[in-house]
Amino acid sequence: MTNESLEMEPYDEWEEYRDSDDPFDTGTLHQLDLAQMPEDVTLWVLDNFFPETRIRREDDTLICEIEEHLYTKYWEHKFSAYAFSEAMERAVTRLMHEGHPFASPSRDAEDVHIFVRWQLRMPSATPPVGLTASIKAAFDLVWQRADAILEHSDSVLILGKDTGSALDILKRIESKLQELGYYTYIIKEQPDRVGESIIQKVMRYALSSRFVVIENSEPSGHLYEIPHVAKAAECVTVVLQEKGKGATWMFEDAYAKHKHWHKIEYENASLETAVVEAATWAEHFVKDFGNYQTVQLPWLKK
């Protein structure tokens, strides 16, 4: 018998997973060494009370694509499946910018079926039990944030000069805020109601928004709106102003007097960076103020 005939193909423990079209449960997943998983293998995990997930490895990273299937025919949530799926996509985007290891949110619909997908990225050395816990936590976090986005109208009102080239600036602010996952309103573009004044319209959107962004480089009707929105209604307000410009000095001392106001100056090319800074400041203020309330107000104490 020759040495050649004694040679055998090396055993590949991943072969059954590479060729399988069937999902695996979490118990099977817990038995695998994911750090050694070949990059051409994708694990399809499906289990009770666990989000459908496909897992693959790229270098030292496990990429877990989580999928939520919303079947509109049997959807019973208080918000429509279409609204909730959009909120889930926005929630992933918001959480990404807050530092969570998410990526690539997407949403598509096929007749009565809506699919929301996003990636959770974890180190390949993560133990399988820890990975499944992280996947479940990621799914719950996105679901809860989507619910909060719809329940609490997670939107931003944008005020400022809204004619000519100034409207282009508002559009840039709007685009960046939408990229960050917010619903946005430029007041000029919202429908009017018969019997409602302009200030009433502005206040309606301001009071339902998480915070207000005011572009203050040039004078316009927003100078009349600021006292109502930022002072009377006490809305969390960020004022963006191009360096070397400004609509008025009348509100300059308000930034020192009122904690819920904040001014950010920007160069034209850095407007988008200023918008990110504005959203970050507003979110921190809302969180810190909420924490203060729950400590100081007896009816809000946990």
C-alpha cells in the first residue's frame, strides 16, 4: 500500500455549516469557536425569542446582520408597520452616532412584508454566549428607541431665513439632521391651517420637537419667533451662526442667562460639523435635565 493511498482529506468541521441552507439555534451557535470561523461561512441563526441573524467573520470582526420582519397583515402595534419600520431604521442611525457598534441600516418592503436590517459588529474573540446576548440586547435597544421616536415625536424644528440662498443653508442643516436619524421640519414647507397664526404654527411644531435649531446669520422672521420658542416655551434651542455674521445682538446675553440656549459659530464649509455638534449638545442637555428632574422632583423619582 502506497503512502498516497493512506492520505486522507483533512476534516473540515465548518463544511456542514458552509453548505447548509437551514438555520441553526443558539444552542448550536454556543458550541462553535467563532474566532476560527472561515470567512466564506455564514451562520443563519433562528431561535425562539431571538432575532433572525446571519453571522460571518471579516478579519477580527464578527458581522451580525439582524433582521426584523414586520408582517403588516397581522401587525397590532399602536403605530403602523410602515411608520415603525422607518422609526427602526432611524433608531439604528441615531444609535450609531451615539457610539453603538451598529452599521448599514436598511429597509425594504415586499407587498405586505417589511424587512428592517442592520449590522452589529463585535470582536471575533467574543464568546458565543456573549454574542447572542449582545444580539438580543441590540434588537431590544433598536425596538425601544423606535418606539420612543414615535411616542415622543423625535423631531427637530429648523428656523431661519428661508428665501434665496439662505434656504439652501436650511436645507443643508436639514439634510445633516436627517442623516443623523431625526425627523425634520422647515416651517415654511409645512402646511398652514386656516385660523392659525404663524406664531401658533411655529409653536405647534416647536413644542412637539426634541429641540430647535435656528440659523441666525441673517435677519428674518425668526427674530420674532425666537422669544416665543426659546423664552416663552423654553424649548431646547441651538443657534447656528456663520462667523463674522449675525442677525442681531439682542439675544447675545441670553446664551449666558439661559442653560437651554446654546450658540455655535461655524465657517460655511464646516456647517455640517456644526450641526453634529448642535445635535450632540442638545441630546446631552435633554438627558442631563431629565436626570436632574428625576432626582429633584418627587413625582418623577423612581
